[in-house]
Amino acid sequence: TQEEFNGKPDSLFFNDGQRRIDFVLVYEDERRKETNKKGSNEKQRRKRQAYESNLMCDGLQLEATRSLLDDKLVFVKVHAPWEVLCTYAEIMHIKLPLKPNDLKTRSSAFDNFNWFTKVLQVDESIIKPEQEFFTAPFEKNRMNDFYIQDRDTFFNPATRSRIVYFILSRVNYQVVNNVKKFGINRLVSSGIYKAAFPLHDCNFSRQSEDLSCPNERYLLYREWAHPRSIYKKQPLDLIRKYYGEKIGIYFAWLGYYTQMLLLAAVVGVACFLYGYFNQNNCTWSKEVCDPNIGGKIIMCPQCDKLCSFWNLSITCESSKKLCIFDSFGTLVFAVFMGVWVTLFLEFWKRRQAELEYEWDTVELQQEEQARPEYEAQCTHVVINEITQEEERVPFTTWGKCIRITLCASAVFFWILLIIASVIGIIVYRLSVFIVFSAKLPKNLNGTDPIQKYLTPQTATSITASLISFIIIMILNTIYEKWPKTQTDYENSLTMKMFLFQFVNYYSSCFYIAFFKGKFVGYPGDPVYWLGKYRNEECDPGGCLLELTTQLTIIMGGKAIWNNIQEVLLPWIMNLIGRCRTVSGAEMRTPRWEQDYHLQPMGKLGLFYEYLEMIIQFGFVTLFVASFPLAPLLALVNNILEIRVDAWKLTTQYRRMVPEKAQDIGAWQPIMQGIAILAVVTNAMIIAFTSDMIPRLVYYWSFSVPPYGDHPHYTMEGYINNTLSYYRVADFRGRENPYTGLGNYTTCRYRDFRNPPGHPQEYKHNIYYWHVIAAKLAFIIVMEHVIYSVKFIISYTIPDVSKSTKSKIKREKYLTQKLLRENHLKDVTKNIGVIVEKMVEVVDNNLRPKVD
């Protein structure tokens, strides 16, 4: 009744106040529904009754309570008694405390700077450190070996929820043709139950009125999710205790990644500032902006018919910006990031090993959590080649081949769809460039204020990047909604989803970096797309600035969109749910009803959170040579991301079922693959996308014949050297340009070709092949140097530190010794009892003879 809960809205117990609520099931009473589907409702009711009956047969205790706000809703509270917990703890191989452990100490590299880092630490007077124990897989027949001081607290709430969920996932509710249908997930997805979840322990904004409640949700909100704690370290042990190791390892990884980004961001900003303060010393940019050099260079039209001749000086502003990013600092930063990513991955492995030890997941047995959905599909009987016994498998060999083919076809279809969208963007670029060239002011000297900052290339690049970002987010949303069966293996799903996202997010960047402007021909013989669209060209300074623009829009837009979506969507949904209830009723409703109106986390849990961060990791590493500020953007985003994710979990979402995890799963090899690919992409960006190698070749070679006779090394004349000549009279009908701004005999274009009148006119000259050779040599040298350094770092930094290995071995030895000693005590005690009984029997047998 309402009166029952007015004084105890945070109660976590049955009505008797003794039995703890370990799980809650919610359904809608069919008898009170306003519907004509009586037959269907009756079937659902019978399935639910059979399911609940089987739950009670398995030892669980249930108590049903109607909603105080909606009398159609029924909440079924589930409690697991001591015997059930012990039985399933043994089945699941759950490791439980044997004896307090004084070996585990939290070490830190900053122990000597406690006075400095104290302000960043979590206040231990608020969140007290957890007591550590020697642990072992639970066995009922050795119960006396375990540290059982209080049966009510021996299994903590997270462990109780895991055990109950294990049972709920495997109890059947119907048998059809000798095939059992079972599991709470099926019942929820079919609408028989509306929800199933463990309870939060209290309200996030205030402490529970129950003095025995640990108020862990409140502490997590106050010391982790609240904006005022943004500068503090995360309370990882409490996160792991409340949400489980799987959630804990995600936030540990995200926090460590963010810490490592700090170093990359500092170096990236330094390289950016180096380029910014040296842009005025950029000789080739000065030549572009010089009225006597760039102002007198007439460039060939970049499209047919509608495009006119244009003056090189109109690219003055973009050339100045390009000097910031296309500098020597960029090369240094690309090499640094190749080393940084290796250090990050290697040190993370060490940190992960420490967490495995501290969180007691070193010998985690994955088979303890066999997926019930997988078991449900095991309908085919085969003979095991090793045991020669029958066992059930989900698919035959032929069925497995069909399934793999279908999955591969689906992924291939989505990749083709992405490639089609990229081609569409390219066609857009080609078409709109013509429009901008025709519509923007045709001031040849580039003095028009609009033309000065908004060239056809800039306008096309910005609008195409925005449209590309919108298409990426649309395809991403559609693919996420694409129906996926619950039987997807997590690692398999990870690889398939990452492959899609990799193509979706990075394809446009790869196009700009490695394809745009590379296969354009020359003014008299241009290359056409689909026989109609003339291939687009880069600015005279290259496509690096456009790649930087693309990365800035996608990275920045993605971060803003994700944070808005993650904050606003659950907040609005919960606000709508609260508006449907009676004003002020939340404070009077019980805990289970408050949690029911929160948002469910979703079947894939933190999968999309990982995916979001890995895509960002790709942007930070794969294309960092073009955008040294990428780590800074990622750092700012991650600092907010940690607190946004924490806020979501503690305030907007139902409590997840705690899960065990040793590591971050398939994301680790994905990051290693990205790290290897990043060396190649950055080397190729510097060689083929930036103009650094041609400048270096010019600088070192044009002081000697046959290229030049400068008395010293110089960059003077570089712009004139990179632009080839074309005779206007050689234009054919199709390429004949707009000539309303004057008549010219020659124009210039970006390439290294022989001039008109040369025996091999318009063919690549010898300087072109020297530049190509220098680019290939640079790629080979840079790759080999960085890969060698990566190999040395990987070899010299072990995945598990020596101290952690020693602690693991020491704890394992002491645990085995403790179990052996306890066993010997039991054996000795039993032998003593047996001896006493034997003596008693002998005495009883000898006494009559003596008498």
C-alpha cells in the first residue's frame, strides 16, 4: 500500500524487511489491459506463470507488488536464499574471500609527490579503500575455509545480482517439440516482461534513510560523476565494486588513454605554435602573396567551359594557413606519435595486468558465463573428436558456412553503400566546384574581400566536409539500428562493426590524402570521372589544408554530436517519464519503481562507448601528420566523456548486471592494428599529401647544376619551379576555358612537366622522377626507423611488470598453502574424531572381559 512506503522509499528488502531484493521483473497485468487480444494475453500469462513457477522450483523466492502510479504494472521482486547463492557460486566458479590479504598495496609512480597529487586523489575519508582478501573458487564442501563472518554480507550485492541473472537467463518457460524455450532476455524482448534489472542502492542525489545502506551510488555521483570532480582521479575500485569489472576496465582504460593524451597534446600544441610563429618566414607563401610573383602568375582553369583563368595570389590566405601545418614540426610530431602510440599500448598492458591482480581476475574462467542465447541454439548433436561423446552445437558445418556467407555479404553490402556515398561526395565536389567557379566574383587579382577568403576550392572543401559528416552520422545511425541477433559473439561483432565504422569515418579522409589531385592529367588532357566529371585538383600548396579541414569538422562535429546525444536523449526520455507520474511522487515511490522509469542500458552495454573512443584513437593516430591539434581536441573531449558517461550511468540509467572481464577484449588488437597502419599513413601524408619532400629536394638540389646555380641553399623561386607551363592555344573544344577576363598565350598548372616546344612537351621531366624517388625513399626510411623503435620498445617493456608477476605468484602460493593447511586441519580433526571413536569402541569391547 502507499502507506507502506511513505517512510522507506529506498527499501531494498521484501515486505518482511529481512530478505534482500536481488533482482526485479516488471510486467503489465493482462487482465487490466484495454485490448481485444485475449488469446495472446492468456498465452503470455501462462508463459510467465510457468517461468515464475520454475524460478521458485530452482529455489528463488518471489514477491509481487503493484505499482503505486500505474495499477497495470506489477513488480516481481526476486530474492536468492543462502543455499541457492552457494550452489550457483560453485557452478559459476565465483572466487570468494578466504582470508584478509595484506599483500595488495596500491602503488603509484607519484608516491614521492603525494603533496602535489593529493588534491587529485579521491578523499579516502569519503570513499574508504576496500579490504583485500585471498580468494579461491567457491566450493560448498569446503565452506569452512572461506571468510564467512556474516551470511548477509558474504555475497555482495553485485555478486548476488550476477548469480540471480545467471539463473534467470537459464530457466525455461515453455517446451515446444522437445525444444526448451528459456531465458529472461527472450521474455523481455517478446513483451511478456517489460523490464528486468538489479536495483540501485539509493538515490543519486541524497543518502538513503536506511542506515545499513552503503550509499555507493550517491558516493559515485558525488566523487565521480559530479562536474566539481572533473579534475579528480576516478574511484576505480568503487566503480568495479558497484558496476562490475567490465565497466571498471572500460573507465580504467579511458582514464589511462586520457592521461597519455596529455603528453601528445602538449607536443602537438608545441608543433602547432612552431608553425604558427614561423609562418611569416615561409618563403613559398611569401612568393604566392607577392604581387610581383604570385600576382603575375596566371593559372590554368580547373574545370571546362565555365571556369576562367585565375591568379595564384588569390590562394594567399590559404597558403599562410598551410604554412602552420605543413612545417618541419609536423614531421617531428608524426615521428613522435609513432613512438607515443607504442608507449601507450605497452604501458596499458602493464596497467591492465596490475588491474587483473588487484581485481582478482588473473585466472578468470570465461566458461563460467556461457551465454544462454548460445545454449538455446545448441540443437544439433555431434560427436566430440576428443572425448568421443555426444555434445550439442548451434550449427552444422554447412549451416556455419551459410551463416558466415550471409554475415560477410551484409558487411560487404554496407561497405559498398559507404563507397557509393563517398563517390557521391566526389561528384558533388566536382559539380559544385564548377558552380562556385562560375558564381563567385571573377576578380583576377584576388582583391575582392569575398574572393580573398572564400575561393572556389575553400567553399567546395568546407561544404563537402559538412555533407560528408552528415552522411557519416546518418549511415552510422542506420547501421546501429540494423537488426542484430543476440547470438552475435562480442568479439565477432566488434570486428564487423569496427570494419564498417572504419570505412564510414575514414574513407573521405583517405580520398583527400591519397587520391585527390593525384590523377588529374594536365590542362590539355585531363582525367574524367565516369567520362563526364573532370577530376578535381589540389591547391598549388597541396591537399594538406583540405585534409586538416575535413578532420577538424568530423572530429569536432562527432564529439559535439555524441555528447549532446548522450546527455540530452536519456535526460529527455527520463523527463518525459517523470512528467507522466504524479507531481512529487518520485520521493514516495519505492526504489524499484524509481529505477523502472530510468533508461535501460541496452544489450551491447558499453560497446558503442568503446567504438566511439577507438574511432577517435584512429583520428588521433592515422592522420595526425596533417592536424597536430587532434590530440588536444581528443583530450578535451575525453575529460568531458568520462564525466558524461559517469553521469549517465549513475543518474539516467538502470543499474547494469555486473560482469567479469580481464581486459578490453578485441579492442586491444584493433588498436595495435591502427598503430601499425598509422606509421604508413603518416609517412605517406608527409610524402604525397604535403609539399615537404618537393621543398626539401628543391632546397638541397637547386644550388647545384643542372637544376640551378644559387650560391647558397635557398627556397627562393620554389613556387615558380613547381608550376609548369601550358600553351593556351593547345586547349581543345571540350576544355576551352571562359575567356571573358582577357587573352593569354600561356597559363600555369601544378605539376613537373616539360614546357611547350620541348621535344617531349607536357611529359614528366627528370625533376619529377627525382621527387618521386625522394618520396619513396622517405617513406621507406621513416617506416623502418619507427618500426624499429616500436619493436625495441615492445621488446624492452614486458606486458606484466616483474613486481606484479611476483605478487601474483606469491598470492597464488599463499592461497594454495592456506587451502592446504585448512584441509590438513580438517583431516587431522576428522582423524582425531575417528581415533576417539575407535578408542571408545575398544574400551567398550574390552571392559566386559576385564570384569
